[in-house]
Amino acid sequence: MKAMGFPLTEQPEAGKTPMPTRKVDILLLFAVTFLLCIGIGMVMSASLSTSQPFRLFSRQLISGVIALGVMIVVARIDYHLWFEWRLLLYAGGMISLIALYIPHVGMVMNGARRWIHLAGLTLQPSELARDAMIILTAVLLVKARKLSPEGPLVLPRKNLISFGVFLGLYVVLILREPDFGSCVFMLSVLFLMFFLGGVPLSLLARLAAAAIPVVVWFLVHHRYTLERFSNFRMARHASSAAATQLGQSLVALGSGGLTGAGLGHDWVGGGILPEPGTDFIFALVGEQLGLVGTLSVVFLFGILFYRGMHVAKHAPDFAGRMLALGFTLSIAIEAIFNMGVATGLLPTKGIPLPFMSFGGSSLLANALGVGIVLSVSRFSVPPPREQSLSNGETR
């Protein structure tokens, strides 16, 4: 029996731990490396108009090198060990979220307390929290699969309640910042993991219904979110859209033409593009590298998504499948959110473009995720045709 093309049963024999038999997925590593290089170039270009251009560029370059190192190291670690380290990772996310409210540690920017500044480093705790919840979700689904090797998953109430408590603590702290977008993003990833993992639709519907009161409460007490939706609708139809963030982004995207103005050049003029090195870096790609650049970025994310899903499909066990699915979906959804905002398909929300936007915490969190997917790829079960060729068989 299958769900969305993914086998539901464990592939290795009971009691046997899979052994690495292959090299890491080169195409996946290739896509991430090129995204990092393009991102570093864009950050360098965006920083030219600031008072400290070399400082921002050098920080991103160092973060990119560290991210590659993290991916390579994590790829060499047996992915099953992350299940044993899950509580340690969760505790790290919880401590970092609580640290937001410590004086002189938590930073308030644009009315939100979402970053911690410590020892010269600026980190966004919600990034680590998301990685921890993906691993906890995989643990929950693996336990459920062991109880129901065939068919829909059976989620014991005790395990589901424990998971709900862990998730609820994160949600409360993230909404308290406030950061509605990051919370919706994380819950979207976990919901898709549940769906693709084989959780019955009836249970998914009940879980979604349970979240509605929380969403309503947040929207009532934080009207800025509703205002963003209102501004989003108006910006798409008003003639003065160029005065809004969306309008500025669309002007930058449209000004690049086929091949763009080139790195460091500004055809729009006046530096009107908001947050060009972070939230709207995709618009900066369109302005300076043109349609060729934006399509190249989309293509690289397409490779990343395809290879990540390929690794998930050929994972040696259900644990590897859920981890590969979770982290691949996390990066893909984050990219869709960011590019959707830049192109006017989604309301403005400060979500970075994976491996490209300026910021060390986003880079490291996504590097950890890709490293785990690469680890799963080392244990992957080759497709039947590849197995036949490796055994010297012919058609």
C-alpha cells in the first residue's frame, strides 16, 4: 500500500539497522552550493549601498562556508542518531526562544522580538525550533508506523498529547514575539508530514479544527496581520503600488529584463527595493540578473526539491523517509513563501529565501536539514534498474 507514491512499510528486515552503501546525492549538494554562491553575490551587491558593505559581505561569506561545513559533517552522521538527540535539540530551541525575553539579549526590531544578540552573533530562534519539530514529528510518525505497518497510521492518544504539548510550547512562544508567519510556515510543514506519512484525513481535519481558535485569537489581538492582507489586496490593484513594498519589488523584478543590470547596478534608481539582501532578495536577482537569473534560481530550487523527494522515496526505512520529506518540504515551502511575496502572489512576510538571504541562523538551520537529507541519501536503496545494472544484468 502506498501514500502519494511513498511506500508505507519499513524496507529493511526487522531488527536490522541500514548501513551506508552509497555516496551523498551529488545533484542535491550541487544545487545547494550554487544557491549559496548566488546568494553571496546578491548580498555583496545589496551591501554596496550600506555604510559597511565589506562587513555584511564577509559575514555572509563566512556563514556560507560554515553552512557547507555543517552539511558535510551532518551528512557523515547516521541520521538515526538525531532521534536520540531530539530532546537535546528541542531544549536548545526552547532555551533560545526563552532567551528572547532576557534584557540585552533579545532584540526588538519593527515591533517584534524575534532575534537574540549574543557574543556578536544574531540568531532567530524560530529556525532552530522548526528543525527540532521536524525531527519530533518524524519520531511520532515512526512510532505510529510500528503500531500499524500497513494502511493508515494509528496515533496513540498518549503520544499525540505529548507531541501537542511540545508543539504548543513552541507555538505560544513564537506567537508571543509576535511572528504569525513563521508559526504558519512551521505548522504547514508538519501538516504535510502528517499527510504524506499516512495519517488519516479525519484526524488531520480534527487537528486543523483545533488550531482555528488559536488563529482567530491571534488575529483579533494582532490586527497588523489583517492589515497586511488588506494592504496586499490594495497594492495589487492601486495605481500607486510603487509606494508599497510589493510595488517596489515588482518594479525591481520588471526592470531587469532578460539578463538584468548586472551585479552592483541599479536600474530602478534610488535604492527603493526594501530589504534587498533578505526578504526581497529574489526581486534583487530579477533586477540585476534578469529573467535568466530568476529562472536559474527557480530551477536550482526545483533540483533541490526533486532530489530531496527522490531521497525520501528511496530511503531504507520509514524514519529516513520522514526526515527527508520534512526537511525537503521545509526548504521548498520557505522558498515558495519568499518568492510568492516578492512576485505579489502572497502577502508581505519576513521569511528568508533559503541559502540566499542574509542571515546566519537561516543558513545554519537549512544546512542542518540538507545535511540530514544527504545522510539519508547515503543509505538509500537503489531503484530496481540501478540494482540490475550494478549486478551486471542486462535487459
